[in-house]
Amino acid sequence: MVSPGFPGLYLFCAIVCHGVGRGEGVRRFGYFAVGVANGSTEMFSAFESGGPMWTGHGPRVEVRSVRFDEHFVEPPVVHVSLSMWDVDSTANQRADIQAVNITAEGFELQFSTWGDTRVARVRASWMAIGPLRHADDWDLD
């Protein structure tokens, strides 16, 4: 069943996610409903403005905040990937992209490059999987 206001899958089951964080094992979500949210974010477009990613001078890190349409019960597992990158072919191609500062409400996408790499544009796709409250859950606090 798809939950209104939550762009993704809404399941009634337990889920096991391998490779949580930096290979820290298995994440179990217990009895909660499991939600999957996903999206795509343009990180930057630097070649028109001569930004640092394109010129190779100055800060070489871009950060974008992502907020979930519906909050998770606890911080979800977040997977990020490059869905588009436009890079100069005359230099080495170096990139790091990751989800940082993950909370139940959202996270930050962080892209960085270094050395002689010149990046014109980057778009990142992401998917968050985590526990959600269900309408039948009781609040005992």
C-alpha cells in the first residue's frame, strides 16, 4: 500500500539492510512499518558561472539539504549515487558523494572533488529506507 504524502513504498514487515554506514553490519527495523523514500537533487552547475568545481580553485565541496516528506521513527539507511555528472575529460576524474548528518527528518548530500578534476554539473539520486509509525501504533508515553 502506498502512503499518502510519502513518496515511496509503505510496507508492513521487518527489513534487513546490509552494509549500513561503512560496512557496520546489519540493520533490523523490528515491528515498525518500513518506508522507502527517494528523490533526485541537482547539486550544482558550475561551468556557466566559473564556479570552483569547474575552475579547480577554491572550496571543492558542495552540500545540499534533503528533507523527507514524512518523518521516519529513527534515522533511516540512506543510499546515494551520481545520476548525472558532467566532467572535463582532460583531467583525472575524482569524486566522493555521501549522505551525512542523517536524521529522522532528512540528511545532507555532500559531493567533493580534488586535484585537477574539473566538474561542470552533478545530480545525485538517493533512497532512504527506515521505520515509520503506523496508524495502529500506540503512543504509550
